[in-house]
Amino acid sequence: MNVPMKDWESMGSDWRGQDVPRIDVDALRAEAGRQGRRLRIMLVLETLLAVVTVVFLAWVALRANAKPVESWVAGSLALFMIPYQAYVVWLRRREWSEAGLGVEALIDIEQRRCTTTLHYWRFGMYSVLGLLLALHAAMWVAMVWGDSAELVHDLLNMQVGAAVTMPFVGLYGVHRCRLARERCQRLAALAEQLR
């Protein structure tokens, strides 16, 4: 039985001549640079806002004429915000700079940034929901224990204030998560091209 010889040289040149999608490294670097600058600015602003908020909440909690519920809620929020912001900074610690990275490392850091964005918003929304539920539980406990109507009213007002602002923050979070998921998919396609 005679098997025809394959022209390996011809096959090799055909294979090398195939159109292979190329990764635009300059565009990837520019995009990673924009994302890095945005991340650094947002993280610094968010940390400064957290510090100002903690100082304000501590002032509210420690005022001489503060109601007990104000002291309790403001103090609890201040104590919650410190580890929360520390956690956010810890999450972003490996994503701070993209300078001098190769293509694979750029794609990796951008994928981590996307994943962290999804985690950040998920964690933040559940944390705020937990705080809202804690306020609601405190209101019910105050009602059952027969605390003053003023305390129950104050707790209800805090919940209403949170319920008014939460949908706007939530919608923005959904938007940011959608963008991060789309970006993750695009980056996964680029990572696949590198393989």
C-alpha cells in the first residue's frame, strides 16, 4: 500500500501564513493605564471620604446633646467603616500599578481588577443591606421592649433615608458590574489568543 507523502514544507508555510488575530499591545497598555489611573483616583477619594465620614460620625456619636440612638447608630457605623475601608484597600493592593508589565501580566492585572470590581460591589451591597436589616431589627426590638416612640421614629427615619438612596446606589452598582463582566469576557478572549 502506497501512502502519498505530504508536503510538510507547504503545510508549514500555509500554517505560518494564516491570519491570526493580533493583540494591540499599545491599546491594551493605554486602556490598562486609564483603568489604573481611575482606580487610584477613586481609591484615594473613597478613602478620604471614609476618613471624613468616620470623623463626622464620631462627632455625632460623641456630642453632648446626642440622642442615645444617634450615638449608637453613628458610633456603630463609624466602627463598621474603618475595617470596611481597610478591606477595600487590601482588595486593591495588588492592582495599584500596571507600569512595566508585559502583555500577559497586563491582561492578568486587568482581569483581577474586573473581578475585584464585581466582588467590591457585591460585598458593598450585602454590607449595606445587613446594616439596613440591623436598623430594622433594632426598631422592632425598641417597639417590643416598649421604648419611647421617639426612638422608634428615629430608627424608622434612618431606614427611610437609606431606602431612598439605596436604589440609586444599587443601580449604579449594577451598571458597574455589567461593565466589569463585559470587560472580563473581552480580556478572557485576549488571554485565550495568547495561548
